[in-house]
Amino acid sequence: MEGVAALTLSLMAFGVHEFIAKEVAVDPDAATRFARPLFNLQLLTGVVLAVAVGLVVLAVSGPELAIVAATFGLAQVNIILARVFASYLQARQEAAAVSVSAIATKTIWLVLLLAILGAGPQLMALPLALMVSEFVRVVWLGREFFRRFGRPDDAPVRAATGVLRKSVPHYINQLNVDVMGQSVRILVGVLGGVTAAGLFSSALLVASVPMLLVPVIGWVSIPMFASVRATDASVMWERVGTVTDSLAIVSLGIGVFLFALSDTIVTVLFGDDFAAAGPAFAWLAMSVPATYFTTVVGCALIADERSWQNTKVNFWTMILVVGSAVAVLLVDSGAEQGQFALRAAVVVTVGEWITVAILFAVRPYRVLAGASVVRSALLVGFLAVAAVEKIGGDSMTLRIVAAVGAVLILLSDLPRLRTFAQELLG
């Protein structure tokens, strides 16, 4: 239910987050010119879409689930409005308020969730806690906006049309990403059943942990790159090269570590009943470096006024991933549930690396050099060692060696981590 609401309500985002991050970083006064009409338009659109989701579910599944769906929809309205306010603040390097509000929101969500579960209505616990906690964040970040930028100009809703027009490539790109992310999960549930969906969702959940910094990198990178590009585009791409170089070893090392111990990690977190999700998680672990790379380069293309190029790359990736998922999951529909999760994970991971290959083809920046090449080669070697043992038997010896090797390389790269933080945070 939450996935359907999230996919539907993503329509109200209009792709404005990236536009705001790029525009306000260069022209801070732009925030007060279009903030009010944009907020009103998104709020109106979001409420209409949330009610529409509730009515559709009412016609299909009855009033109880309709209320759940509509509440999830209103929660998504708050999430998207909070992201818009956060974009204004991050464009001006005001990341502290955004980070604190995010932590506070998660805390409020957890407290509310436990309180509602204790009171009884379990079906409404998650959507209601999410809606209220995210509303608190909207109010919080809205006050921060007024404090940093002042009162926004009064303007009719139609005044937002210029922003929407310039945000079209970002909007289409956002829809590409949302459709790709949600459709594979839905396809696994429809074609593989509830168990397959549970296994795949579990693998995605664990794989999402090392991805926690991806949104942060996206928020910070666009305004940072846009500010540098306003002075010199070539300098911007030099910085992109430094950031991707710094991220490569970190993300690849994490991916190798998780791949080597994937079966153990899943079993420890979810129990033996979810052991079949281990292979799927192993594949998703290898999408970690690809995701970080595509995030940074995608942000750079947006800052470099090449948004349509980024959108086209993600559009073809989405077509490839969704089409491949349908084809792969339809083959031998009677396969074990774990196989459905594994096939979906393979499709998602291969799609990410195809995106990397395409971005390499259009890159105007340097790639790995010097010590990074050596460290990357060692990590790939550890990955191969772990893969051979996974295929060849149940022994953990070589996998442990690979995991320890990945950790040692990460530790040896700590100076580069500091460089990365300096380049990213300025």
C-alpha cells in the first residue's frame, strides 16, 4: 500500500528539488520569488492525489484499506514538501537544520509508532505515525526557511509555471527512478507471490543501509557543483573526478565486505527463515559502488546544464530494468521463491552497472589514478575469491579472508575519506 501511494504521490514532486538546489545556490533571492506559489501548487496536487488513491482503494478493497492508503498518501505529501524546504536550505549550505530535523523526525516516528501499536490499531500505526512525524518536519523546515530567506513573495499559483517548465527534465528523471524502483518490487510480488516479495524486500532493506549517504550526497553535490561551475566548468569537473575517486574505494570496499558475508548478515538480521534472501542481497551489495558513482555524476550533469542527458540515460536504464524484470521473472514462474528475489536483484544490479558504463562513455572527467587503481584491483580480487567460494561450497574461510581484506583496504584509505569529506562539504 505504501509503495502504491509513494509512486502515485511522486507526481506532485514535479522534479523541482534539483532545480531549486541548482538555482538557489547561484541566486539566493530566487527562493523568495517562487517558494509560495510552488508550495501551494504542490500541496493542492498532493491532497488531490492522496484522496484519489484512497478512492481507488475504496472501490477495490473496502473502506479500511482506503483510509490506510489515503493516510499513506498524505504522509507522502508531507515527505515531498519537507524535501522541497530542505532543498532551499541545502542550496545555501544550511545542512545542519536539515540533518537535525531528519533525526528528530525519525525519533518522533518511532515513538508514535510504538504508542499507536500499544493502543491497538495496528493497521493504521505505520501510516499515521509517518504522516504526523513528517508534518512536524514540514513545519520545522518551513520555519527555518522563513528564518534564512525571509517572507516569500505573494504570487498566484500560475507564477510557478516557469519553475515547472525548467524542471521538466528533472521531473521525467525522477519518474524514471521511481518507476524503476517500485515496479520491480511490485513485479516480484505479483509474479512470485508474497514470500518472494518478502525475501526481495528484506534484501533491499539490508542493501539500503550502505546507501544512507546517497541522498545526502545528492543534496550537497548539486549546489556545490553549481557554485563551482558558475566560475569555471572545467574546475567543476576536476572536483567531480576527485569526489568519484574518493568514493570509489569506499563504496567498492563496502560492497565487497557485504557480498562476502551476505548469507551470514541476512540470517543474523532476519533469522533462518529468510536465508533464501542471501543470494539476492549479495547481488544488491555490488550495486553500492555503482549507485554512488551514478549519483555524483548525475548531480554534476544537472549542475552543468546537461539535465536532459542525465534523464535520457536513466530513461533507457528504466526501460531496460523493467523490461528485463518482466522477462526474467516470467521464465519458469514455478521456481523457488528465493529465485524470484535473486533474479530481481540481478536485474537491478546489472542495470546500475550499465548506467555506469554509459556515464563513462560521456564523461569529461578523469577516472581512477595511482593508488586507487591498485586498491580497486585488490578489492576486485577479493570479490572474485568470495564469489568462487560461494559457488563452490559452503566453506566460509575464503569469504572471511575477502571481508577482512576489504576492511583493511578501507582503513588504508582513511586519508582519502578525509579528502572526500572536504571536497563534498567544501
